[in-house]
Amino acid sequence: MTENDETLEMSSEEKEELYEHFRFKVDPGTELLRMDRYLTNLIANVSRHRIQEAAKAGCILVNGRPEKSNYRVHPNDVISILLPRPPRDFEIIPQDIPLDIMYEDDDLIIINKPAGMVVHPAFGNYDGTLVNALTYHFQGQKDKNGEEIKPLLLHRIDKNTSGILVVAKSEEAQIKLAANFFDHTIDRKYRALVWGDFKEDEGTVIGNVGRNPLNRLVMTVFPDGEQGKHAVTHYRVVERFGYVTLIECQLETGRTHQIRVHMKYIGHPLFNDESYGGDQILKGTTFTKYKQFISNCFKLMPRQALHAKSLGFTHPITGKYMLFDSEMPADFAAVLDKWRTYAKHRELDEEDFGDDTDITP
């Protein structure tokens, strides 16, 4: 790895979900052209305006650092163009999959994603995804340039997490919204049911998040900050049930599995989160009926108890602030109702069970 490659890698870590689409090394004999003109000459079917918008969003790096479109390229400069969606080497198949569309205009679409749906095709999930469904939905739609509209992803939600996503329909909207995500000006709030009770009504978790070196399928927190990516999660208690608590989480950053791994880190794994140990009874009693109660809850919601409830942002074209809020999905709402009933009758029920051994540490 060269020095420039290392610098670029650090910049990529700072910009979550950016993917390198183009990379050029300026020839030694190149004259000092403006970067937007230089790139327009190199990349087929790209407008100078698009290059300028990408630079404005911080998505064009020169030697690992963002530069403006009027930067004059120098011999041996390394120029990288980073965009919010990964390059794909396979065709996206349009599929008629039902979508819960909360809002749509010429530039973006708001989707309330159900649990169980993968957001975009990848190894092992080449179809049946949100992108396949959107590609079908957009058939026949044209942008202002007369080109077919394609879904342009800005962020993701885990397969078994439900909730709101915004997807761009135009490159201008994609680039401008991407800049808001990277600058942390998007308001994202989640609801999570976690094991245990909290002493305080609100708090903040700060800890770098990165791949677990022992299991690459899950993430872990690196408290010393020597590895992983900076991550901040704010939370507040919404409802207490004794052995579990419903909380609201507001993301300051958007790392993979951030809420799930941060909650495990502070001793409150998400309810029924198999990947992070929440699919076991971590708080409660040894009562047989309590164990059956938890088993019934797990069956009602066979996934981690996490829902992306609201999303607020400034519209990239109109400049109008928009806020979208979703109802709790049926499985999540049913489990919450069961916990409300349990908490209300807990003392009476435990007397009837005849065994008051508490497993809570």
C-alpha cells in the first residue's frame, strides 16, 4: 500500500458507506486543468455539473483529501471518486414485490421496510431485495434528462430490522443527501427493546465500532479507539418493564450494527438479537411460566427488537424540512403489549408461581 492509498483508506473510514467508483493517477505531463474539466474529459457520459456536485459533497478526493471542483490537478495526483452505492458487476432484476411507500416525488422515495427484507443484492441475496422491488416500481419512470430512473441507495437497515429508509431517484438528490448523511445532519430515531433496566433516563454510548477479529460476521466495540470507526449513540428510556426496557436511540453516526453492538457493550443486548446474545433469558426469574412467556415473545417476534421509527432531513432539491414517522410493526407492538401485561401483573403472578428466585445479576 502506498502512502496515498493509506491516506485514502483513512478518509474512507471517516465517510461511512462510501465506495470508490473511479480512481485516476494524473500523468506526469498533464497541464494544470481544473479538476471538473479534467474528470469530464476522462469519464464517459458524465456532466461537468455532476462532477461539481460530487466535489461539493466531499466525494472527490485528491491524494486522500476532498478538493473543490476548481482544484487544478498536478502531475502524479491520485484522484478518487467516491459515491454512496457500491459498483455492481451483476444485473438488477426487477421484481414485483409489495412496497410500503410513505412518500414519493421526482427526486426521492420514502420506504417503510419490513423485517426480513434485504436492502440491496449481495453475495447470497441476489434477488428479493428492496432494490429489486424499487427497480420494478421505477419501470417507465424517466428523470429530467429522459433517462430511466434507478434506485440510488443512501443508507441501509439490517435485514431483520424494520423501518424507514430514504432512497434517491436522481443523482443530484443522491449526492446532496449523501453529504447530509456524512455530515450527520439527518435525524434518525430508532425504537429498541433491550434487556435490563437503566438507572438513568437517558445517556450516550461512545465507542469505535469495527469487525470482530474472532467473528467477521458481527461487530464489536473498541473502547480505546485504536481500531474501528468512531460511533456515537444517544438513547432515552421510553417505557420500563422491569426485566426489559423500551428505549429510543438517536444516531449521531451510522455504523454497521451500531445500536445492536453499542447496547451489548453497555450490558443491554437487544431483545431476541441472536448475533449479540439477546436471544437468551438475560434478566428475570427462574419461573417455568416466565421462561414460557419469553419463549412466546421470541416466537411472536423472531428477530432483534429494533425499528427505524422516524427520519427527518432537508429535501435536497426544495430545501423543505421533511419528517417521517412510522407505526411500530405488528410483531414489535404485540411483544410490547405482552410485556405491559406482564409488568402490570408481575407481583401477583410471581406469588402464584411459587418460586421467587431472581436470575438478575
